[in-house]
Amino acid sequence: MIRAVTRRVVTGVAVLWAAATAAYLALLAAPGDIVDSIIGDGADTPQIRAEIISEWNLDRPAVVQYLDYLWRAAQGDLGRSYLLHRPVHDVIGGQILPTLKLAAAAAVFGVLLALILAVTTRHRWVRRASSTAELFLVSTPPFLIGIVLLSVFSFRFGIFPVSGDRGGAALVLPAITLGLPIAGVLAQVLRDGLDRALDEPFAVTARARGLRERAVLIRHALRHALMPAVTMLGWLSGVLLGGVVIIEQVFGRPGLGQVTLQAVGNGDMPVVLAVVVLAAVVFVVISTLADLAYLLIDPRLRRS
Amino acid sequence: MRRTRPAAAVLALALALTAACSSGTTGAADAGQPVSGGSLTWAIETEPITFNPHQYAQAKARLLVWNSFEALLTHDAQGGYVPWLATGYEVSPDGKTYTFKLRTDVTFSDGTKFDAAAVKANVDQFQVEGYNPQVLAVQLRNLASVEVADASTVVFKLTQPDVLLLDFLSSPQGAQVSPKSLKEARNLKAGGPELAGTGPFILDRYTAGQEVHFTRNPAYNWAPATAGHSGPAYLDEVTYRFLKESSVRVGALTSGQVQVIEGVPATDEALITANKQLTLGRGLNSGSAFSYYFNTAHAPFDDIRVRRAFREAVDVDAVLTGVYRGSATRAWSVIGPTSPFYDKTLEKTYGGDAAEANRLLDEAGWSARDAEGFRTKDGKRLTVRLVQSAPFIRDRRDVLAQAVQAQVKQSAGIDLTVTVADQGTAAKALADGAYEVFENSRADTDAGAALSLLLTSTGSINRTGFKDAGLDRLLQDGQASTDQAKRLAAYQQVQKLVITDQALILPLYAPADQIAFGNTVGGVGFEPTAGVPGSAYNVWLSK
């Protein structure tokens, strides 16, 4: 047990280090240097450049800057934003909660909707209609879904407010926008899983014991169908992080998406690095949870 | 619908005209007489990078600055300077000493008294390394020292005559921040609630990515004479919400979730003008017009005939109509048409003559054509490159570039390649000289400030590579004198030189700002001379 936990922690740290290093190298390889990014489209003279370089200690070799960055990151100091002139943990800290709220709400909505769709649409034509609708949701850009939902439920009927992180009502439309494509993909995966499970001998046995079809479906087949869906949790975290960039922009919500977009566009290295590391943390946590979920769902794995 | 359109269009035009003349307010008819109280929500396009006025660099953020901060001087509608926190100023005969008398009844919202020492502390702050090297290198480059003569008198000593000191002292960068905040703020360069100013509102809450909130400063009683009223602001509080998507801003306005919006693109204007409950106002910005600058440092634009040919190959009116649906104002000079220095005689003197473009190119030796129909010379295609920096693209300038690209190809066989890149790539292209066309507009209140950056031989944004002692001298003359007539004469010669004689620039349009608001709102308007949306000081909500 302890060995398993230790291995998890060590690989987790290795993933974090790899993510930070890869991001650092990518930013280093990007055209233009940091001074260009800080100057933006404003006045540009050698004197201005010299001051910026000395302000941020950019005259040190890249390796030294990288090691210094790692050393300070290990101590919890993520540095200061070149662009916003605030400590990175301030810039990001204030934005984590709204993004988490949105991501959690969207994930819960998406997963529940997928479960309901997969279980209730077993009949042939309902199933075909649902499947088509799911495909439509998956292939529609979230931007468009968001604008349409806003136009109808906010601008036309005034049920939900348009923007911000202000109470539950403001969370509904963004969560649905982000959750719908997730539901689309998961429902398809679950349905496939159910199909396969219902063809298995154990389903026949269960039916022979006199179980109703619904009970076979929910108590036995669903468990099997969940396995491939759980494998997709890592994918889910990626979709959520990528999705919030657009959703937050459309709905005027605070959050990491906006911060990331701005930081990447302006070459705000300390913020970009922090976001990458944060995303890696989330990924490590989620994949650990997925591993635990396998144990929970499949008793056979617990024994081995 | 069909019947209201022309009326709405006329109204919008009338508003645009009054706004262009920099009238103080619009839309007063609907909302009646000003009343005190109420809270207003205003959706804006751009979330400021900083709330410290000294670090101001986004014209789109200017409407927020003057809510909580003020400067020594401000502009009247004619581009002249009027007292604000200063009561007046004197210039020594040699133009190197500016003496300001200050108001004695002003306090910062943190209780600190505003006096000459505060002014000195603000200007001296720019000497701190890394605080704002750009302002130090440009606006304050001729400043020798700031001296406190007495509590209400402050003296600026210059190394050489420079009237742009006045522009600095009326600009957001010259706004007065409480010396206490300058000393104690933890994130000074980021600004926010910890920075106190003297303005009619106090910034008390900032939620990054969502909104910034101001409450009325009840002690405020020092509005400039041009402000429109005196005493505290009408509104109890005002919230600016950051809504980056224009269609979302318009939807929020039409559904009454916000009362005012800023930034209405041409594609959304019809939604506003078709609605009788809403009013659209448009203000032309001061500063330099949005223009293409030709890089004369290498071929093909080192040949003036090719520069002229490019200008003749573009039918600017057709391009603007296509991209902005008639809502853009064409520019004819490097200076915007609302500036007092604008040279109107340049209008209709060039452009849109495809036959002339082709004649010039034939003459310059670009007479052969390749398989794709582009002109060539010695087997080399007539290619010119424009690199756009994605974070700074606004007003659909990427679409505009495509329209120009199509025009010069069709009418003269010129190959304009347009690249939209990240800021680093774009900056590298400029540094390496890997461009032939550079696009820019600047929102400086005094157009002279923009010209000296863009056109002087050593200018920090001189991307034309054009260096001329005569031009430098003219720009210096325009900047040295406080005599408006002398400045006008100098800048008119500058415009003639760069537009007519050297064809260095293709001016495209005068940047504008739009505001739209419901009929319960009064006093929304544009800042005189600057032409950008004004602060919330004059705004009221009818009950």
C-alpha cells in the first residue's frame, strides 16, 4: 500500500517537472524574446529595453533562469506576472474557484445527462434520434451553443443573467454550454458499453434468473459500461480546461481560461508556466481518481 | 422596421457629427433633467491590464481612468488646455520652465492633501527604475527636474522647449496618485483599490475577468469648468462589466441587463439603430489615423513610384464600405480629422486610380507578369509583407487587410501577404526588417506626440526607415512652441511632406469609439478632443 502511494507521488512530481520543463522550452523556442512581449506595440528604444532587462533579470543565461525558476517554484514562489505586475499566485489564485465551479457543474451535468440518455434511449428510433442529437452537440462549436443559449434564455426571456460569477443563476448557462458536448461523447461511449455488456453471458444468466430488463441494465450492464467511460476522465479534464477559455469569454466570467489566453498571447511566461503546472496537477489528481474508480467499479481488480 | 431605419440612421449620423465635434454629452433628451442617485452597469470590451494611471497604455481603458484619477490640465473641445487640478500655468520666454499654480481645496480619497509635493512625488516616481521606461524615454525625455516652489506652486524645468509636457500633464500617465499609495501599495504597477486618487469616484472593488466597481466620492467638488456640472457625481455607484464578445454586449443592452455599452462593431450597429429605446453615439479618436506605413529601407518601397502605385491601387472608400458597412470615416492624412492640426487640403488628392497605379509600376520596371497575374521584375514577384500582431488586432483590421490584399492584386498585380502572428513573432519581423507594410494608429490626445514617435529619424516607432533632417526640424518646431498657429504651420508642412511629396503613408480610417445606451440614461458622452468615451461623472439614471 505504502509502496503504491509512494510510486504515485513520485510519478506525479515527475509529471509536474516534465510539464513545467516542456512549457519552459516551448516558450524559449517561440519567436521573439520576452522583452519584445513586454514592450508590446509601444515605444521601443535601447534604453527602454535595458530597463526591462534589468527589472526582470533577463540578462542571465536561460539555464540559470530555468534553474532559478524551478528552485523558487519548489518553494511555492511562482514569480510575478510580466504583464499584470502582480504575484502569479494572486493572478491565478483569484481565478481558480470560478473555473472549478464551472468545470464541476459542467462535468456533473454532462455525466448525468449522458447516463440518462444512454439508459433511457434503448428503443430503436429514440436511440437513433438521441444519437443524432449527440453527434450534433459534439460537432457544434461551444461558442455557438453559448451564443444561442444566451440569445434565448438571457436576451429573449431574461431567465438567466448574461455574465459574471454571481450566484447559481449565472452558472446555469455556461455549465450547460460546456456540459452538452461532454454529454454527447460520454452518452455514445456508454451506449456502446451497454450494448456489449448486454450481449455477454452474464446478462443472459441474469435474465434467466427472472430479473427485469431494467434491473439487468442498471445493476449489471451499466457497471461494465462505466469502465471505458472512466478511462475518458483524463480526456474530460482536457476538454473542460480547453472549453472554459471560450465559455468564460462569451459569458464574461472570471476564470483561468481568460488568464491563460491573455498570458499566452502576450508571452507572460510566469503565468503560462503556472497554468501548465496547475493543469498537470489536475491531470495527475484526476488520473489517480480514475484508478481508484476502477477498483470501486470492478471488484475483480481489488483482488489482484 | 423599414420606416424607422432612415430616421435611426439620421439620428446616428447626427450623433456621430456632434460627437465628432466633441460635444460633451448626448442623449439628454430622453432621460430628462439630471437626477442624483442610482447604480449603473456599463459593459465594456476591454479589461484593463493595469489600474495604475501612470502605466496606462490602452486607449480602451481611458474611460475608467478619469473616474478615480485626475490630471493637472484637461482639454477643451478645440484641443486647447484648460485648468483641472492646476488653476493655471506660465511658460518662461525660452520655453524651458513651466510654472503651475495648483488648487488648494483638493484631497485624495485616502485623506492625503493634494499639493505641490504630491505632484513632484508623482513625476519623480517615473525615475524609479523599471516603473515605466517608455514614459521616461518619450513623454519625459526633455524633463530636467520638478521643483516645489511653495505648497501650491510647482515648477517643471526642461532641457529644451517641449510643449508636449502639457500633453503629458493632461494625459492618464500624468494623473495624480496619492503619494501615500505610491509609497505603500503592494502592487503599485497593477493598481486597483489600493491606489487613491482625487476623482469623482472611488475604485473599491475589482473582480478580475468580471467587473470593476466604483462608488461616488461624496467630498468631490473640483470638477474642471468644462465638465458640464460641479459637485459630486450623479450616480451612487457604477459597475463596469467586462464583456469581450460584441454580440453579448449588445444582447445584454437590449435585454436591459446593462444600461450602457461601449464598443459596437459595424456588424451590430443595425441592432441598436433599429431599436427606438436605444441610442448610438460615435466619437472619432484623436491622435494618428489608422494607416499603412511603407518601409522605405529596401525594395520595392524604396522606389517612390511603387509607394504611389500601392496607394493608387487601393480604392479606400470601397474597402471601408465593404468591411465597415459605411460606419468608418476615411482618413486622408496621418493625423486624424478631429485634430486641430489636420490638413484638410490633402483630401481627395490621391488614391483609387488603378490606371495610374499600373502606369507607375510599368515605369518602375515591374512590367512583367507571372502565371498568377502578379507583377515581376527580374523574375522576382512584387511581394510586400504585412505582419499583424494578434493581441493588438481590433476594429476587424485583419479583415480590412484582406480587402486591401484583394484590391491591390486585382487592380495592379501587387502581392500583399498578410500574416497574423503572436506578439513575439510580429516583434521579431519588425526587428529584422522582414516587412514592407507596417500598420498603426495612436490615440495620443495631441497628435504631435504620435508624429514624433512615428516620423522622426530616431522615433521609437519609426517603421518607414525614412530619415530626413528637414522633417525632423519641422517636427521639432511643432513640439517646441506653445503658439498654436506656429504648431499648425509646422504640422501642415509635415503632412504635406509625408503624404504628398514622399507618399510614405496610406491613411485608411479615423479610429472611432461607439457607445450605446437605453433611454433611462443621460449624460453619456465622449471626452472632448480625445474622442473616447468619457468618464461616468456626467452620467445619470432617470427614475
